[in-house]
Amino acid sequence: MPFVSEDLHFEVISPVFSSILANTILSTVPGISGAGQNPEKTLLTPILDAELIIHGSITSTGIKPNTPTGCPTPASITRAMMDLISMKPLFINAGLAQSPTVPCLDVYGCVGDDPRERDAVPCADALYHRGMWVGEYLSKTSDLLVLGECVPGGTTTALCVLRALGYKASVSSSFVDNPVSLKEEVCKRVLQRIRDAGITRPLDIIRTTGDPMMPVAAGIAHTYQGNLVLAGGTQMLAVAALVKAFGDRLPVIATTSYVRDDVSANVVELAGRIAVKAIFVDPGFHDIGHAGLFRYCIGEVKEGMGAGGAMLLAHLLGHTPEAIRAKIYEMVSAYS
């Protein structure tokens, strides 16, 4: 496969890379998320990943940014790309369990609640309108926005939202073995709540079963005037489905080939049903010479913190696949 599955012919003058940080309490359900050393610590992952991208290391704890098997976090890839293109990212705090330790634009959301029992995002309408403000602001300062996310447990909320919108979705996972049955169990209970309440309005679906990232991203998509790339896999496909439901211009999806190749998910099929263009970046970790990065090829981690979109942005700015791979290797080798 080529480095990118399809070239985007964007004229890029003033690009911005941004990532929305949020938590959902679903990530603390044992077995749902692999984005942390244990279920409770998944709530810290967005903050630690943001530290890595800003500082080049995790400054608040000093831990290495690897999974227990030695697989580098996708934030390592994003950090490498920000370094390569000399860009400072804009982080947006949509609803974190703890205060961020790096500069963030705060839209004053709260942690996503458990949709099996209660509304997950009670302030979905407010977050959507605050996202609209962010989109308007960024339209004044950029012509390309690559928008990522970091929401541990977010593939489960994505599954619920996509199903509630009528899509036959199967979503990816940071685990090699996707906990499909656990996600399906959560989704079944959530969809019953939605059916019982007769909920069909997109914002009400987010309120009932989404996470705080979703309304902010959809609000940004509503008002952003430049080219918008949603950097992520099934979580950003859920956002794209919401954008379509709102009747707005569809963005481009950018993610890694490892998400596309996840046999437990139907990413390509979903993109086709939503009618959104999906670009897949293949960084070639199979022969990069790093055992941890090779684990992406066997299905671990796959994507996160906009890593696929960050590599696409570096490509759009003229950096070769070789330079991109070399920078990633340099970054992860520094703490291997």
C-alpha cells in the first residue's frame, strides 16, 4: 500500500492541528479500554498524552509512554509529527476528570457519564454551541484544521451513537482482541433506553449516549470554513455521522491502515454508508526496525490522539514517508 491511500489536493497555507480531550466513565469499566495501565488510570490518559506531545515526555509522572507490552502510545507519533513540522497543537478540554497540565482551550464540559444508567452528556447542546464558536474562531486563523481526539472508552460511545443513528456499526479497539461482547452488552442496554424514550434528534442522541468530545467536534464542523480533516478511526466516523445528521458539509476522515485492517470493525463499509471520504495512512511499521511499533501491525493500539491525521498533515506539508518514519523512530527510540 502507498503511504496514503488517496492524495488530497489541498492548498495548505495556514494549517492547525488540534485535539479534543475528554473522558467517559465507561473507560473505567474493566475490559472496555486498553488506553491506560488499569481501568481507573484511563481517566489520566488524555492529560498524559497531551504532556507527551507538548513536552516530549510525560512530565507529571515520569512513566514511559508505552503499553505494558512495549508498544509506543500513538501520542508519540503525534509528538514526532509536531516536531517534524514545527507546529504547536491546540488542545481543547471538552470534559476531563482532572485539570489538564498543559495549556488548553476550555469549553467547560464534564466527564461523560455511564449511558446505561443516566444521560451521558447532559450539556450536549451547550458544548455543541461552544464548538461552533471554536470553529468560527479557527476559520479566521487557518485554512486546514486537522482535528483529533483522545477519549479512552470512546469506541464504545461511538458504537452506541452510530447504532442509534441507524448504522450497522462494528467499531475498533486499542486491544489486539477487541472486547466486542462487552461493548455489545453496553450498547444493547443503551439502545433500549433510547428506544423507550423515543429519542431521534442528533443532539439528544449525544446527550443520552455520547461523550463530551462529540458535540464539540460536531459544533466545530458546523462552522469551520476551511478544509476539515477528522483525525481518528471509528470515533471520528461517529462524529462524521453526526455531522451528516445535522445536514452539514462532510469532512474528510484520516486514520491509520491498522484501523482499516481491524477485522472486528467495519471502518471502510461505515465510511461508505456515511458517504465520507476516508484516507488511510500506512506508516510501514512492519519493517521500521522497532519491536514496539511492529505491534501496531498485529492490531495493538492502532490509532489515537490524531496520529493518522498528524502523519497526513506532515505529508501534505511536503515531508516524505522516509522522513516521517525516521522522525517517529527517533522519537520512540529515545525512551525505549
